[in-house]
Amino acid sequence: MRSALILDAARTPFGRYRGALAGVRVDDLAALPLVELLRRHGAETGGPLDPEQLDDVVYGNTNGAGEENRNVARMAALLAGLPATIPGVTLNRLCGSGGESIVQAARAVTTGDADLMLAGGVEGMSRAPFVVPRPTRALPDRLETATTTLGWRLVNPRMPGAWTVPLGLAAEQVAVGLGIDRAAMDHYALRSHRRAVAAWDAGVHDGFAFAVRTPDGDTVRRDESVRADTSEAQLAGLPSVFSADGPVTAGNSAPLNDGAVAALIGTEESAARLGLTPIGRVLGSAVAAVSPEKFSLAPIPAVRRLLARLDVAIDDVVLWEVNEAFAAMVLSVLNGLPEIDPQRVNVHGGALSYGHPIGASMSRVVVDLCRHLQVRGGGLGIATACIGVGQGIAIAVES
């Protein structure tokens, strides 16, 4: 079976909610990393990549209700100037969507269904529209609206109430049950910001994140949610969000963000033809499911399933990337996988600082993992994420 290689990748900086990227349409946002990859490698700039060689564009996106409603992968391909003959497909595994897109592209390459793919994800949470349920009879005098930015809406009444609580509350309940307290969550959040600041200052994201010019004429160069000025005291002073005096706050939860990621995935022959040194190799993946209110624990069975599938031990894993939806969730996962050395986890910070544009997040996590492994001399890495409605995903790469 052929290998699937990540040949290159590009991402926008992640804009904060209603921040610098809020003025960019979601379909235009999705096109930006494709444009960047074409700029780097396309024939128009003297590169070897002929866009006609691309087999497909696979994107993750979780909203699908706004400007990305018409298969945003296909829209992004057209808006990026790819030939109209290049298809596109959009996937939705909620927080795992961007990783799922890489998995699906890698699977197509390894089976011989494709030679060269673009895969990634996008989310424009600032531009998520409101929705109005369609009435079954004549329009009533008043219409109930729901925001599509995040979480449950238009909930099926047949769903048990425990399944449909806010994700932050569900993660909080699990963490409290495990004895994880507010101080531990705040400490972990501060760790994420400090590591992200250090990474940006050290140029860790150079060659992956690229500057974006906004419709207002501003240039966004760094992730807007990274806080160099936060402190333990500031985090401790934030109010509870999901319950009275509960430990989960805005400071130890991932923010809402806008952003897009794309990766070029191909074979060893494609790499040689394009003259590219691969970032990493996709080795395999696993998904798992638990009861929806236990979603924050779902990475645990996904990781264990993947380790068994690859016949490797936790000690064989050089680096881990655990998508930081909530500090409560990361700490719950580490509690359930005590063999993992925390110093090998999210070595340059995670979504608590960089941000969590849901459909794009896991693409960022997988590419960052490959790049961090490469700097350290290579080895095996596993990226994992919790997923709303009780799922988890784990993806193995080597560099």
C-alpha cells in the first residue's frame, strides 16, 4: 500500500470572535490557504505544481448554515482560482472535521484513488447566522431564533436532557467528578498561553501561518486570541460560565475563532515530482464514541484503539497534540491516560491560546504535530480531539 505524505500546509492566523477576520466571508476565508499553497508551488509563480494534477479538495466545516452552505470545499476551490474541473467535498465530524479531512485524503492516496489532494478545514464563527425553525403550519406571530455559532440548536425533544447540555457544562461535570479543580484548569490555560507566546516569538509558526490582508485594509499576522498579558491572578478572577461557582470559565475554555487551514497531501512520487520534502506521513486513525455528555472522555478510547491498531505503546509516542477545547477536557483525558508524559503534550500550546475555529482546528493540530516532530528529529506523534455529541478522534503521524 502506498504512503500518504503531507507535502506542505498553510493556515491563516486564527482571528478572535468578531475580530480582524470577521469581515471576511467564510467561503473567501476557506480559499485563502489554497491561494497561499498555489502561490508557493504553482506554475504561475514558477513552481512545479500544475493545479490540473489535483484530484480533489476535502474540507472540514461544522456550521454549514451561512456563506459556507453550498459545499464550501468546492466554493473554496473555485474562489482560489483552481480549474473548474477540480472537485471538492465538505465533511462534518464537528471538532474533528479538519482531521477527518486529512484522514479521508490520506485514505484516497494510500488506496490509489488519488495521487494529489488538498485537505483542511474552515470555520467563520463570527459570521455564523441565526436560524429560524420552519413552522409546520401558517407562520406564527412570533418566531424563535437560534444562533449557529456553537453548540446545540433546534434540539430534537426525543434526546435526553443530559445529552444536550452545553459542552462546557458537560466537560465541567466530568472533570469535577474526577477531582480536577479550578486551580488546575487555570494553571493549564496559563501554560497554553505562555507556550503559544514563546512559539510565536521564536518563529515556530513561520512557514505555516501566513499574513492575511482584511477587507478593512489591516494585516493579521498572528493568532489574535493568544494572550501575552494573562496571568494566574487574572484567570482566577474570571467568573464561572456554565454553573454557579463552577470551575470552567472563559479563561480556561477555548475561544470562538475564525480561520482556515489547507494541506497538500500526496505520494512519494508526487513529492519527488514537486521537489518537496514532506512534513510528515499519515500512519492511521481511529474514532470512538461515548455517551454524549461524556464527550470530553472520548479521546481516551480513540487513542487506545489507534495504539492497538498500530501495535505501538504510549511510550513509543514522541509528541502528543490534544486539542484544547477546555482545560477541563485535556486534564480529564490525561487523567484517563496516565501513562502519557504531560511534558510531551502540546509542547507549543494549544487551542486555549491559538483558538478553536471548529472545522479548521484539527487540521492545524495535525500539521503542527508533524512540524514539531520534524524539528525534534522525527518520530511518532498522535493528535487527538474530543468531539461534541460524544465522539473522539485520534490520528497518528510520523516525521
